[in-house]
Amino acid sequence: MPHLIPLPRVLAQRLDWPAREAALKATPTPDRHAFIQVLERVQAALRSAFEAGCPVEDLVRGRAAVVDRLLVEAWSTLGLGAQPELGLAAVGGYGRGELHPGSDIDILILYRDGDLPAATEEALVDLLTFLWDIGLEVGHSVRSLEDCTREAERDITVATNLLEYRPLAGPDALFADLGAHIAPERMWNSRAFFAAKLEEQQARHIRFGETAYRLEPNLKESPGGLRDIQMIAWVTRRHFGSGDLEELVDHGFLTENECRDLMEGRDFLWRVRFALHLLAGRKEDRLLFDHQRRLAHLLGFCDADHNLAVEQFMQVYFRTVMGLERLNEMLLQHFREAILLEDDGDEVIPINRRFQARRGFLEITHPGVFRQYPPALLEAFLLLQQHPDLQGIRASTIREIRAQRHLIDDRFRNDLACRTLFMEILRQPRGVTHQLRRMNRYGVLAAYIPAFGLIVGRMQYDLFHVYTVDEHTLVVIRNLRRMADPEHADELPECSRIFRRIPKPELLYLAGLFHDIAKGRGGDHSELGAEEARAFCLHHGLPPFDANLVAWLVRSHLLLSLTAQRRDTSDPEVVMEFAARVGNLMRLNYLYLLTVADIRGTNPQLWNSWKNSLLESLYTATRRMLRRGLDNPPDQEEMVAEAQNQALGMLKERGLDKATVLAVWNDFDSDYFLRHSADEIAWHTRAILEADEEDLPVVQVRQETARGSTEIFLYTEDHPHLFALTATALTQLGLDIVDARIITTASGRTLDTFLVLEDSGQPITQDYRVQEIGRLLKERLKEPDRRPGAVRRNTPRRLKHFDVPTEVSFAPRPHHQRTVLAVTTADRPGLLSRIGIILTDCRVKVHNAKIATAGEQADDIFYITHLDDTPIQDPQDQARIAARLREALDPPGGEGA
């Protein structure tokens, strides 16, 4: 018997289905126009019903119901229904009766073994051609029973697809035989099927859980997505013979509340997917930035203070998939115990009065454990750390933890036993990250630290933060733990050495746990988080000194990164000011480790050797300053002499005498020796001495330096266009400039150092690129009067969806006779080149540049003067420069100047 999906009343009424059905049957051959008209009306009816708030299940089933009827009508009218051993079945998602507006329509054309008659093959071609002509994107397979058996035995994907077949037309006996051919006793029994699907899911989670999918998750494939729900349905069908998830309640695998949560989560994802297909006008399962804002408004979210509609929507999404992940984990554990571990015996190994081990998993000794002794809700995670042989928690105990989370109230948080257990979890030598993650998945962490609950699933709508705030927090703690692990000592050797010197690692973990806990509340999240961290530490019995250290780390967790990336750390005054804010070496060690873990945990793809060298350089300079004593700052003449002596030693090894070297250096001021390392000074000096006057400009490239980048050195006659010319040329070569230092000599020459990276964030590795850079720069710098042209490169898709208004500010730097220009704007290809051209047009000279990009936002710092090297102090001059920058970087009509 055919199994057609019933047509929901709401859709039948909107379509006036009797009239539509009559039109389909009005001609002896399929009327293409009538079918197209039905499909158009269906799409319109689905959209209006969706916007009217109709239950999404009715819409998904309704589209499948209409497609059923169209396929059966076409099948019958083309004479295929008269074939005695030929059948039509829906498979895959369509077989389940689930069709979103852009979903694939997968069908199986089934026949008895042997060859199809030529007339039948022609009729099938006519059918498929007709379906495509009317706009139905049908994915089809034509298989005999033998084909189905062979392919299903060989491929678990085919077996899964056939598992959900639903007959639409054809003899009952044919489909009964198909069911017998693919039955568990013939192939893929419960054990084999579950093991294969579990491996498949784990591989999918690894792939779609990567950072590339965090900002734009896949509704189907990402962890907690629709595929996870389908996974449960497939295993249920194979093991129990029915894919109805509600039957899991009867089998004790789900409670009624859990089943309701599962269905509500599925319906939310269905509603998002339905809306996404409507907006995209096609099948689309990725929550791309192109759609997120419109989706949020279509689904009823509105902007609020400190919380955009899109951020609210994405938080609901991430909380939903997290809840579905929890249910998926619990259900798969149930199946693992029922299917894979059923032959492993049932020996119980006591652990204490409350817990025992069974089949390698932790379980409570009786159902009332958590009610009788609530601290056991934390004790379970500590026991997993202390017994690494345990593989996890049994499904029944996971359920009890979820069911008894309400016991984690103020009384629970004030209980000394609970506070002691939590701190013990942080102090364990192993499993800290794993158990905090598990606590987060089960909702225990959010219950124990209510402030943490506010950041669960919270996504910041930008390109910089690729994780939700709670996930980022746990990644930061993972990064800190890797520094403690000797197995990962080669990953960040300096961090591993420093970690061994910190007295109390748990303070570092607490700082990581609280550093972003106040995100999304408005105000300074560092200040708000510091207050919460201090209160939490004191509440958990930490001495005031330790509590104040954790609070300071939370308050200052951005200090080191901002100083390193936005200020001139070659300036002793900058280092002195930073050292004064840090205060002592112990704080510096803790802050350095937290900063590295934080940056790597914000967007791992943005961490590179350049960022590492920036932070390490500032750390080293500050440590030296603190060891000297803040009341004994280094003398600049002393620092210049030290750099010169070191460089002179290197040059003498190359056969250069002191007098020759000093003759070159007499043209340089002290600023040059303060802003370059001895190694760089020696390299520059050799390049100048080896060049003839006719060789100008001198262009030298070192592929990888101690600064973690490729260094380009230019020596030529000074000219106002040089910065813009160089920036434009390097941008045209596809290089990212991360730092620029421009020194003008007493004789009117310029010593320019540009630090660059490839688009990948790595230094240059190919020799041909070095030659390419040298050739283009020499060519451009020989014509310095030629005004550089704007760089034209396509803006990446993701950058187009963010509006970052340009902000320009000026600050004096009196000691160095410079003005600091800060430009915050939307990142785009050729940005630095564009800014360089504008500054040149404004008759501004650039002496130093610090380039930092955070996702879609560029934060660039320039140290500038007038052409005569005097600072730009006149407010009218500053206003003129700012206006030119805003005009060029925020053109009318949006990005694209």
C-alpha cells in the first residue's frame, strides 16, 4: 500500500486542493502548466503560512504531501503505474516526510531483478524529464532488489537511505521484499549499524566543529544539528524497528520531558531552516552572514540595548544545539550500553557510598543519591578526574544529573563541601578541561556560576570571535592546560617554561573562567568581571592576596595585547609605563600566559609567529625593566650604546672595521638605535656599505626574522610619497603589512623597515617571492614623484556584511615630537595603501605604523608629523586630515571606494 503523507488542513485550505487536484487530472497526459501552477501556489502558501506562524511541522509535512501527490499523478499518467514489477518510493529526508522549501527530493525506482524493458526505460526518462521541467529537483536512483542489497551491504550511507524508504506507488510485495533484503538479520545488524553510524557522527563533529564553521554553522551537519537528531532516529529504527522518537519514552531511553525538549529543539531548527530556504530561494543549510540579520528579524527578534537581534537569535540557536548535543550524548550512551556493551558483563566496582563503576562508566549507587547528598553533583566530575580508567558517565546517571540540577541553588553554592569540591576540580593534575566541558554540557557549570549561564551560547556578531563566549572561555582554559602539559611543551616553549614558575595554576584557571564572564551586559566587561571574580574567590576560601590577583588578571586581561599591538614597544617609555601598571614579575607571568591563551582561543587562525613575537618581545622587555626596578629606569644613552656595541661585534665578525661602521652610523639619530635590534642594525649597515650610490634605492628582504615575520629594509632618498608607494606595492603583491618603522637620517636619506606576512598569516617562504618584492619596490622607488594608484581587489564575502564606521583620533607624543593618529575602520583589501595615499595628499609624513586587524575591524596606529618633522598639533589640521580619511574610507553608498 502507498504511504502518502496526509495533507495538513492549513495547507489544503490555502491551496484549495480539490480544485488543484482536479486540474492535475484534467488531461490524459501530464499538463506541465498545471503542475507548475500547483508548485508556485504551494511555495506562496508555504511562505504566507510561515509568516502567519503556522506550526513548522505542518509546513514541512505539507510540502512532502503535495510532492507525493504530484509524483504519483505523473507516475500514473505516464503509464508507469501499470507496470506489475515496478515501484516508486521516497527515500532519505523525503522518505521521512520532511521537505523544506529547497530540500532535495530523493526517490527510488525499484524493480525486480533482470533488465528493464526498453519501453519502461523510455517512460522513466519521460518521467524524470517532466519532473525537472516543472522545477522539481529530483535526486533519483533506479535499482533492482539485487542492486539495493549489494549497494546497501557495501555502503552504510546507502543502507541508511534505504532504511527510510516510503512506498508511493507499486506492488506491496515488491516493497515487502525490499524490506526483507535490507533487514538487520541480512545486513548491518544493530551492533554493526550503530558502530558505523557512531564513527560517522564523530568524524562529522570533528569536521563541522572546526573554527571555520563556528561563525557560520551548518544547521544540518554541525554538532547538535538536525543530523544528530536523524542519527538517533536511524539507530532507533534499526534497533527497535521504528524511527518514531516518541517510542524511546516507552523503551526508557527518554523521559517525556526529554522527548518534548528533543521535539522542540527539532522544531526550532526546522523553523530556522525553513526561513533560510525562503530567504535564499534555494536549498541552504549554512547560517551565512549573508542571511543571519534577515533571519533574526524574520523570526521575530529585535535589537535591544547591548544585544543585537542577530546576537539574540544566534544565542538561542547555540543554546538549542547545545541542548540537542546533551540529548544526543545521553541517547547514544543508552544505545552504547544496550548494543555495544551488552556482552561486557555487569560487574559493579564500588568507588564510594554514592558512586560505582559499571562497564567502564561511572554511575550512582541508587536513584536518590543527588537528592540525599547534593554535593555529589560536583563530586561526579572530580571522580572522573581521579579515575582516568573511567570512560564517562552512564546514561541513567547523566539523566539524574540533568534532572537534579535544580538542587544547585544558593544553599548549594554556600555549602563548604561544594565549594571545596569545585576548587579540587581546578587543582587536579588531569582532566580539568574535560570535566569543565562536561559540566557545561550538562548545565552544571551554568547552575553553579549563574553569571556563566548568561554567556552560554552568546555569540558576538563579528569576524574576530569565532566561538560563543562560553566555548571561548573553555578553549582558553584548554590552552592554559596545554602549557602545563609536558607533552605539549614544544608548542609554546616560553609559555611552558613560565608556567612551571607560577605558584598556583588554579588562579590562572579562575582568571580564564571569569575573564569574559560579563560580556553582553553593557559597561566594561573587564571591570564587571573582576568584581565577580574577586567575590567568587573570597567565597571559595582563597586568601585576599590570591583573590586580588585573579581580579587584577580579569581587569587587565587585555592590557598586554593592546600594548603590544597598538603601541611602539621599542620606546622605553612605553615599556616603563606598562611595567608600572603590571607592578611585579609574578603578575607579569600570569598575565602573559592568560594573554597568549586568550588570543589563541579567540580565533586560532589569527595566531601566528608575528603575534607570538610581539607578546614575547614586550614580556622580555618588561621582565628586564622589573628586574632593574621601576625606580631605576634604563638610560637612553646606555641603551643606544648597548645596541651599538652588540651590532659592532657582529659586524667585526664580518670583517668590517669600527671606523667604517661609525662613519655610517654618524648619519643616524638615537631613535634608530632604540627602535631596532642589534641584529637588524648590523644587517642594515652591511646592506648600506655593500651598495654604491648608483644602487639606490637599496632593497633587502629577510624571509623570516626573530620578529616572526618577513622583514623588508629600504634605504633611499627621503620623499613624501615613500610610505604610500611602498604600502601600495606590497599590497599589490598580496602581502599584509603588520609594522612599519621609518627613520630619516641627517643627510636626508630614509631607513624604512616593513614587517610583512603572507595572506595566510605566515612569513614568506618561497625565494621567488623575495625576488618579486625586490624587483617591484626598486621599480617603484626609482620614480618617487609618481603618485601611487589605488589598489583594486575584491572584498571577501564575509567582510561585506559588517558596518564599521571610521573613527579617527589624535594624541600628542611630545617627547618624540610626533603625533599619534589612530584609525579604526572596516578592514578591506588595500586599506593601508589607501590610508597612505590620503596622508600623502594631506602632506603628512609617517614615521611609524602599527597595524592590527581584529576580524572585520582594522585598528591602525600611525606616528606622524608635518613634512618638516614637526608634530601636527593644530586642531584645524587634525580635523582636515580626519575629514579626508572618513570621506575616503566611508564613501556614500557603502564600501567600495
